[in-house]
Amino acid sequence: MSIKTREKLIEVARQLFAHKGIENTTMSDIASASYKGRRTIYTYFKNKREIYNAVIESESEQLVGQLREIASADMTPVEKLRRFIDVRLDIVEETVSRQHDTPMFRTLFLREVRKMERIRKTAIEKELELLHQILTDGINAGCFVKEKAQGVYSIMLMMFQGIELSYMRDNFTQMKVNQLKLREQAKQFIADALCTPAQAGV
């Protein structure tokens, strides 16, 4: 089976789900828009639910792809942590911007709320796995204090969700918060909470 053909089917399905809604999109629609026969689609996917799950997986992977690169990069654990936070906030900003500026994405967000929530949930699960890897490496390298790392997952997750809400509401000015300064404060807060005294200021 061709990987490119499978990826094309997923992309076509994603666009159709955005324009028509999941319930109103048929396998025949996907076949027609892909210029493929129904038999070809069923070679890759048993049913619409399976291609829907593939769309979810593809969307979530796009969200965390940059974070995955950081986790495997040649950096110190402290550098990875700071870069992770920066890129995670970039993702929040870009995602919200797409909701406001891109008709297709906005339509998908409004019409398929449950789908978007599944994408977010899947992405968050992957994100936490990567964060766990960075923290474990940091603990093993003596950069992070193991006892302090226990509750960092939920703290960072809630912090990102709170910042994302502010981006969606576009209320930074109202709250008198400088977005660039917020980034530095977030990185410093997490570093102070996790790092050994020798590494906190690095």
C-alpha cells in the first residue's frame, strides 16, 4: 500500500469533514474528491470511523511534531524545557490565529467541536509523553529535582490552557499582560520549580 495515497485520502477526508461535517460526508464523497475508487479507499480504511480516527491522529501529530523534534534535539535538558515552553506557546498562538483567520479551520472548529476536542486530547497525551521524557532526562542528568517534578505535568497543562484561553479571548491588553514578557515569566517559573539551584538560572 502507498503511504502517499493514504496521506492523500486523510487530507481529502479532513477537508470534507471541515466543509460538510462528519455525518454528512460519505466514503463515496471521499473517493470522488480523491479521484480514487471506493475499492481503493477500503484497501486503506475499513469504514468512515477508521478514516476519521486517522484524521484525528494526523491533526494531533501536526500539533506536536515540533515538540517531538525538541525532545530528540542535541540540547541540555534545561534548554529543551525552555524551548519546549516557547514552541508550545507558539502552537497556541498559531492555532488560535488559524481559528480567526482561516475559514476552513474556523468552520471545523465550530461545526465539529467534539472532533477538535479529540484532537486536543490526543495531542495533549503525546505532549505529556514528550515532557516526561525531557524531565526524566533532566532528573538523570542531575538538572531537575525529582521530587519537584511530580506535579509539573498538570501545572504546565493548566498554564497552557489558561494562556490559550487568553489568546482566544484576545484579552492580554485588558489584563495588562505583555505576551513576550509572559513567555519569559512562564519559562522562569517552571525552571525555578524544577531545576536544581545550580541550573535554575541557566
